[in-house]
Amino acid sequence: MRLALDQAAAAVAAGDVPVGAVLLGPDGTSVLAAGHNEREATGDPTAHAEVLAIRRAAAALGQWRLTNCTLVVTLEPCTMCAGALVLARVDRVVYGARDAKAGAAGSLWDVVRDRRLNHRPEVIEGVLGDECARVLTDFFRGR
């Protein structure tokens, strides 16, 4: 999660909402890819930290299936990101802060664990949750 928080800090430096993500390989320790929100920098509404990390990890592995991989992200994924995690077959999602307004991994919705879908990642929430939430709160207070 500390690496994801470093990514979140990079988003702030670029003027974007501080969300950072790291995608770990099947061994659980090697970093396949990382990303932070780049919507403001790129003008791309899909440039969320999770989507960018997924794209980069798939490119690094040369395949779209990210089986046995873990995504670590500072904020609970939204519906778009949750859908991307399911479609990429990511096995585990670890997030810090809950998102009561747009979260889709247990708070507002639970897309990743919807029994109607063919893949359901394990979800671990609240890792460094207070610290992850504080980064977001400080960013929005400053605006």
C-alpha cells in the first residue's frame, strides 16, 4: 500500500485526484505495473489508477488475463474499475479508503463479488485506510 500511496502523491503533483494503484504478480511481491489518476493530464475519463495499472500489467505480461495477480489501490474501485478487475481476472483487490459515493467493492455497490459474474476477486479492505483517506481529504480541502 505504501507504493500505491507513492503513486497517489504523483497524481497530486500532476493536479489530479490522489489515487494510486500497484498491480502485483502471482508471487505477491513483484510489481508488474503501477499507476495513478491521469484524467486531468490526459483528458481521458478512463485514466483511473486501476485501469492504467491493469493496462500496463497486461502489456508487461503480454496477455489480458491477470490470473493470480493482486491489485493494491488507495481508494475503493468505482464501477468502471471494478468491472475492469473482473474482466481482467484479477484474483485479489486490496484497497485503503472506502468510497461511500462511488465504491463498487462493498460500500455503495459490490460489483467484484456479484455472484452473477463469472469471476469474483477476493476483497481486502481498510489497509492503511485512515492514511489513504487523509490523502484524499487533504487534497479536496486544498481545493
